[in-house]
Amino acid sequence: MKINNYENENIFKILNTKSRIATLSTVELSEIHKKLGELLSYKLLEEFKIKEIEIDHVQGKRIGYDIDKKERFLIIVLMRGGLYVAEGFKNIFDNKYNFEMINSSNEIERIKDEYDINNTNIIIIDSVINTGNSIKEIVDLFPNNKKLYIISLVMQEKSKVIFKNYQNLVFYIARLSSNFYIGKGNIDTGNRLFRVKA
């Protein structure tokens, strides 16, 4: 297991702080999640090869850069909380990914039947990792030698223990938290994103 934690970078400090303001509207919070997702996608991009491509420039044909066409991506999004993180994240992988939204690990076998898993980069997105159980249920359904990328805005520090024996997991997170609580009602992340306050 490797954890890439970006909470000490200034842009993450600012957006992480904004995301924790209790009075944000659902729209404001969803936009912050998108921005954080996009920033994490830039970080993950460093894992992959960039190749020269020919582009139609305003001054004619020019050389630019893009992700190697051989790289394919499957983005698995845990609903509801992971939706807006994924919306921001997927932009950089334009035309190179498939996108699956799931509610539980029960849907993974169907997904594995539909994709060439061995030749696809698997990216799992959730907004918050509390105990780690939801992510563990998913990664346990993939081969142990398959590298999996986990994207999350918050990872609870104690949840690291559950993944200590997984050599194939690479986490990209906006913030590691030592404060453990599971939100209910208006403080649940999903409710904050989708439910208008009464």
C-alpha cells in the first residue's frame, strides 16, 4: 500500500477547508468536490506515460502531448458521495475511460465480465474512507497482483490498518484525518451533497 496525501499543499489546504464549512449549499460543496477530484487526477497522471501527438494548431500541424493511447481506464465510483469527485476527476482522461457507478461490491463481478480487467487501469473513487470496509470489499474482488488506484477526499487514519498487507493499492487523497466520526442526517457527506437543508 502506498498513500499519496496532498493536505500540505496550499491549494488542497484551501479547498479542504472550504469543503468542511457547514453552511455550504449543495451546489457549492459539489463544486469543491469537482475541483478536488480534478486536482487529484493531475496527481495520478504522473503514474502514466505521456506521448507526443500531432495537433491542429492555429498555425498548422504542431506537436503536443497526451496520455499514451495504449492506456485504458475504468473509473469505478461509489455512490452517492463519490459522484462529484469523479466528475472533476474524469475530465483529464477524456475519451480514454469507461465509467461505472456502483452502490456495493455486489456489482463488481458484472463489471469484471464486461471489461478486459488485466489490460485496464482500475481507479476507484469515493469521497470519504471511514473504516475502509467498502473499499476493501471491492479490492478483494480483483487479483492481488493488479495495481488499483484509490481516489478519496478524506481517509480516516485508522483505516490504513485494514490495507497494510495490500501491496497493489495506491491511494491519492486530499486529506488524512485523525478525527473519526460517521456523519448522519445533515452532516453525512451524501446528504450534504444532495439534500437541501430544511
